[in-house]
Amino acid sequence: MKKITIIILISLMLIGSVVGCSQTEEPVRGADDSVVDQGVGKGDKSSRDNDAEPPGDRGGATSPNGERESINVLPVEVALLEMQTISDEYRVLGKVYPIQELTVGVQSSGIVEQMNVKIGDEIELGDTLYSINDDQLQLSNNQQLSSALNTLNSMKSKYEIEMADYEKTKALFDSGYASATDMDKASNDLSTAKSNYDNALQNYNNINATASYNLSGMTLVSPIQGIVSDIEVSVGEKSGSNDITIISRDQLRIDTIVAGKVVNDIHVGDEVRINHSDESLIGYVEAVSPVGINGTDSFAVSVVLDDVPELNIGTNVEVYYSVSEAENQYVVPKKSVLTDVNGDYIYKIVDNHSVKIYIEQGFTNNGMVQIIGDLLEGDLIVTNGQNMLTEGQLVEIQEGE
């Protein structure tokens, strides 16, 4: 009996298991008999992946070419592209001289009894410079002229030597065997020698002129208004013909030498840019020699400018002559132009993004450069911050200082 009971229980359990496995889950229906979504179980990874935010940059922006980019905004300064006139410049070295320089002394020497001036004094025409003891008036006018002539001949000889050195250096420079430094030195030495020769010639011609200002042969008076720049004699010493140097600094003169290829583009009255210690000054062409120096293809050009106290006599300066001019050109700061393996380029800004534009450079003048490329008037050209840019970079335009 007990055995029969166990068999019945096992049979019932088997029947229940079969019935449970054959049942299917019935969907839950709403009041209108429609199926109600019961949600997704925690284990349904596919559904979670479909609903999740796609991978990548959540804060991205879109560049002009439609590609997605990360937000990395760079500050830049820009300038509005406009049509301008620009001139090309020719650079040479020049030396500064006073507009007038005169060395004076008495016609006949004597012992200086009284000195009335010192270096740096401003003097007027006719002021007494010094007086001498008339007992020592021994030298004649001819002796003074002879001394001046000896000096003149010496300076002329040195000038001819420097001219020969200059031509030799120029030939080597044109052939690529001399550096720009060598050429600048040769030009400077020639300019100095020419100035010394001109001064000696002027002093020789002024010997007789100074005599008219020597009152009774006992005093030396100034033949011009100016500043005492040098004194070569003291009280108790013997006077001479070159005792005191006077300069006039109402204006300054700069002597330069230019090549024949540009001399016809330089005219008296032309405005000239002068660079000294990173400061730009303005002068004007005073004279252009119509004849090459000693028959060469080099020409002397003099520039004048109003006195600049900090510009010392004898200083070397850079002189820039405008030799060509172009109107209605796009002009940008030279620093805006960058270079890569494909050439020169700039960046312009379109819809707050950088666009690289390849260009050709033309005339340059005082930190500005003419550019030619796919540009339009009114384009925003990057003038500061361009070194950090790449094509399509998102930017923020800032005001310049």
C-alpha cells in the first residue's frame, strides 16, 4: 500500500512539470485590449546600448567642412583687409654729419692768452673765441694755406684708396664672395673718407674767410652761429689754424652711396625713412649726384632732417629710399605672414574659424607687406595669434592693445 502511494505522488509531480513547461507567457492587455509594454529587464544589454548616448565628444562643434571637432577656442586679433598704396624700399647705411661744420684758427700763430669758450657752448656769429699775444704773430697766410693744402692732398689720397677698396669689395659681393657685412664696412669707410676729403677742401677754402673775423690779428671770432664741438688748444699754448671746431645742428645731414640701378628712382625732395635704435625718423633727399663716384656705378646721395638731439654726430643709421610704388594693393603686417613647405600663407577668419590662404609677397615697407592671393576687401586677417592656428580652428576674436 505504501509503495502504491509513492508511485502516485511521483506521477503527479511529473504531470505538473510537463504542464508548466508547456505554458507561454500571456501579454498584459489594457482596457482597450491593446498590449501594454512592460519595460525592459535589467539584463537586456542590447536595449540599453540602443538608448545610450553615442560615444565621442558631447560638447563638440562643427567646422565649416561639416566635420565634428572638439571645443578648443583660441584667441586671435584681426585686421580688416583694405586696399592701400605701398612703396618698395632700398636700404643703405649712412653716416650722420652736422649740416655745417667749420674748423677755425688765427691766420698767424701766437700764444693763447684767454679762452672764452668750452666744448658744448652755443655761440653766435662774431663771438670772440680766444685772444692771443700779438708778439707771437709769426705765421703768414701762405703758411696756413700750405698746411691746409697738405691736409687736403692727404685726405684726397685716403679717399682714393677707400674708393678702390670699395670697388673691389663690391665686385666680390656681386659675385657672391663677400658678405653684406663686408659690403657695409666698405661703404662706411668710403663715406668717412669722402667726408674727410670734403671737410679738408672746405677748410682750405675757408682759410681766407676766417681771416676777416680775426680782429687786428689778436682775436679769433666765430664765422658762424653754432655749437663748439672741439677745442685743440689751451691757454699758454701756441695757436694754430685748426684750433676750434664749430658745428651747426639746426639740421643734420646723412651721406649715403646708392647703386646705379636705383639712382634714377631717387629725387631731390623725396621723403626718406631713417631707422636708428628701432626708432623711425623722416628726412628728405637734399642732393643726388648726377655722376658716378670716380666713374663707377655708385652715386652719392645726401639726406637732411631736422635736428634730433639723441642722434649723435658720426652715428651710422639705416636709410630707406622709396624706389617703386603700387596703388590699390592688399597690405598686411609682415608678421602676419607664415611659411610652410608649400609657400607663404596667412589666416583669415570665416564664421569664427581659421582658413589658410596661400599668398605671394610683393613690396615691403616699414613692417608692412603687399600680398596677392584669394582674398577680398573686408576679409578679417589674423595679425596676432596666427602661430598657434591650424586649418579650421575655432577662434575668438579679441581687440588688440
